[in-house]
Amino acid sequence: MRLRKLLSKDAQWMFEWMHDDDTVRYFKENFSDQSISDCLAFIDASSDETQNVHMAIVNDSDEYMGTVSLKHIHDHTAEFAIVLRKCARGKGYASFGMREILKYGFTEKGIDSVYWCVDPMNLRAVRFYEKHNAVRCDAPEYASGYTEEEKETYIWYRMVR
């Protein structure tokens, strides 16, 4: 298992999770409207790491298992995100991806604090983050793209360097 840059060959697998209702059920964004072309455009844009870092989590055969991200990098903070294909669940990919992207952000990008949120109905994610010692917090003022209602409704987490 390792992290690497996203490649065009990953698009078909990204498209798979985007159209899996069980995977995207609790996501804020509606991924069901995304196409393979949208996946390829996202992969192409991921080469610019100025404000966002998107990496593929891959198995030992270099097959895409999911994406892990640090988004909205600004003033030594970033928003964390992770998504896995259904076939990758329960095999350690999420733990690995989270640990490695945080290490990269803290050491290579100079990030001091990472935040993210989870729909409280997404019990699998809540259990995962609590198991990995994420600290519950209030929504940060600078959280990008969230309404006040979302800031109050979601469970917010953070980790610091």
C-alpha cells in the first residue's frame, strides 16, 4: 500500500465510487452527476498542489483504492478528506491514507492544523475517526463552502501537528 499522484488510469475507479450509493450517501456533494470526463479533469487539476493535495491510495499492484486529500490549504491549515472504493473497506487503506497524508501535510506543506466534518448519520466514518483519536471541535470560522446550518449540523474534527 502506498500513496502516489492521481493518474488518468484511476478515473474508472473514481467513477465507480462516485456512483456507489452506499459510498456517497452521506457526502455533501452530489457525485452521481459526475462523468468519466469530470474524473479526468479532477485528476488533471490535481497536479497543482498550491491549495489542494489529492493523492491516490493504491495497493501493491498500483491499483487505485481511493483518494485522500488536503484541501483549502491556507495559513497553515487544511481540510482533510478521504474516500475509498467499497472493495477497499476494512483492509487498512483508510488508516494508511490518513496517516500518510497528514504526515505529508505536516512535514512537506507546513500545515499545523487539519479539520474536517462528517454527517452524524455516517456512523462508519464517526467510528473510524474516533478510533484514530481525532478531536471533536467546533466548525472553524474559515471552513470553506459550508453554510452556517452545515457548520452546526455536522460533527467536526481536527488534528494538529
